[in-house]
Amino acid sequence: MVKNPVVIVGAGPVGLTAAEILSQQSIPVLVIEKNDSPNKEWRASTFHPGTMELLEPTGLADELLKRGLKAPIIQYRDRQTGLYAEFDATLLKDETKYPFRLQCPQSTYTQVVYERLQERPGATIIFNSEVIGFTQDKDGVNIKILTPEGEQEMQASFLLGADGARSSIRKLLGLTFEGYTLEERFLLSGTPVSFEKYLPDLAYVNYISDPDEFLFILRVPEAWRLLYPIPPSVSDEEALSDERIQLQFKKALKTEDTFPIVERMIYRVHQRVAEKFYEGRVVLMGDAAHINSPLGGLGLNSGIHDAVDLSRRLVRILSSENEEQLEEELQIYNKVRRQVALDYVKEITEKNTSLMKEKDPEYRLKMQKQMADTAANPESAKKWLLRASLISAVREQGIGEPPKATQNS
């Protein structure tokens, strides 16, 4: 019987995934969220095959399938010359039950998990609260929490930071967040109007290259979405205006039609990885540990992978309370998840970004030809899909495997 709960900071998709897995194993959890509800922003919206496989044991994969859109085709286009490469994820049908990207806003996923946790004994979520300090020893973490009722202290078995790129837990640990921030901003906008009437052969996932203004076109159940860079000369206020967003829809779809706008959001683009993902019994997950460009749909997915990996390890640790095992498990979590953030997520997102914005015409054509050749060959296309879907990362690095299994692999 676990005496003190695992405290999770952040009621986003990563924190709630960890709470779901741990509470299913009868481990008490307390989730602390500084806002008054789980985040309702659509934000990320792609669930890769590797992620669906990891969520299957929890029952969440089935819940997502009820609410999402299957997107087996991924297209790469040039804004001037059109389609140049197309990947068909059905090439993975012998590798996975989920040979497609599932398009579903993270807010839908978050709400589903939140509702499940509300019905589960041993799972508590408190809002309008934040961790303002902690101390720890070999037995646990003493946490100071600021709530609407004032400061409170509690003892936790572990403290998990899933509180985003500006993580207060990472800052309290004094860990550096190494990497860089791009100068450009991205704007995400959405409309319920179908894009297929304007671009009949359009797939649900599209990367569109252009040296001046690349585009990412994506379909979710509620809307078609555009993601594009904002020029340095344009202010946030102007970029978010109805007039400018309408102009972008018209330009992208080559029409004079006007579109209802159902979402608008500016992204600051970062590629950063924390120097390490844990200190004692305090552990980082998701954007608190690593953050990347949205081009590739890997931020949400790799964060959920963190949560699954760490939760499986905590179940073993808390069942044994062996200090040596604790350190061994968390060392492997740190090593494996940092490796994935650096070797898979960073590489894939940077490659997608450079492919879409490359200004040198000869090099851009060379990159496009390489991508076209990869897509045209079933063997290389399958290898690309396995990597882009994070299936390769899971198979090569493992998720939550016991230390001996990892060392023998």
C-alpha cells in the first residue's frame, strides 16, 4: 500500500496520462493545476501509431478512435509546383493495429482523461493552485502548495513536473533548458469550412514548402487548420486579426471566399531539452523536459511516451520501495527519454522545418527530390513512416522496460 500520493503538477495531456496509468494501478495521485480547469485549447492534434499502441492498455486508444479522424496519407507539396511526395501509412498495416495518424485535438483527449479520473477513487485534481517550493529526502518530497485557501504542505512519494515549457518545477530544481528559440512565430488558425472543395486531392496532413511563407494544412474533426510563419514586421495583434487570417485562407486556397474562424493561436517555436529529467524523487515530463517545433506532431506524442515510460517505472518502484532500484529506474528514464528527444524528435522536426522554409532554390529542389524518392520506394517509405510515427523510437529505445531488460537488449 502506497502511503503518500504521487503529486503531478499540470493537468494537461501528459500529466493526466500519468495520473490515469498510476491510478489504474491503485496508486494514489494528486494533480495540481494553476488554472481553473484543464486546458481547453485545441493545440496539438496528431496521435501517432506508436502512441496509440501505448495507450491501448489503458482503454484510451478506443476512446480516441471514437472521437478522431484517421489520416493514413501524409502529403508534401510545393506552394508553386504542387504535390511532390506522398506517404501512405497503410504500409504499416503489418506492423501496427493503427496504420494512420489519428487527428484529434489534445483538448478532447485531456477532457476524456479528466472525466475518467473524476470517477476513479484515489485520483484527486485541484485547480487554481501551484507548487511554490519543495524539499526532499530518500523517503519522499515535502511540497509547499499555494491554494485559494492559502499555503499548504503535504508529503508526496514523488513529484512529477508536467507543467509545460515554463515549468516551475524545472526552475525550482535549477536545471538548464538547453537549445534555442526561433525568431519567427507561427500562427495556427482554423475554420469548419472544408478545404477539399478548393484542393480536391488534399489529404488530411499536408506540409507545403515555400521560401517566403510555408504552410502546414491539417484536418481535425472540428475544423481544417492552417499553420504558417508570421513575418517579423507583423505584430501579434495584426497577425491575429480577422482581416489578416482571412487573407491567409484566401491565399492558401486561391479563392475570394470568406471563412468563419473558430481558432487562432500564436506559437513561439523552441527546440530545447533539459540538462536532465530528474533529481531525486522529482521528475520532469513532456514540455517541462523537452520542447520542439510543432512541425511533425511529435511534442504531444513524445510527452505521452514520457508519461507512459515513467508511470510504468513508478509502479515497480512503489511496489518494492528499493532505493537502489529507484535510482536505476530513473537513470534509465533520463537516458532513454533524453535520447529520444535529441535523436528522434529534434531531428524529425528540424528536418520538416528546413524542408518547408529552405530559400536556396537548388537545395530546396534537391531536398524535395530526396523526399519524393523516399516516398516512391515502399521499403524506404515504410522505414520513414516507422520513424516519423515514433514506432522506431519505442522499439529501439523501449518504454518503461525494467532495467535488466534494457541492459540485455
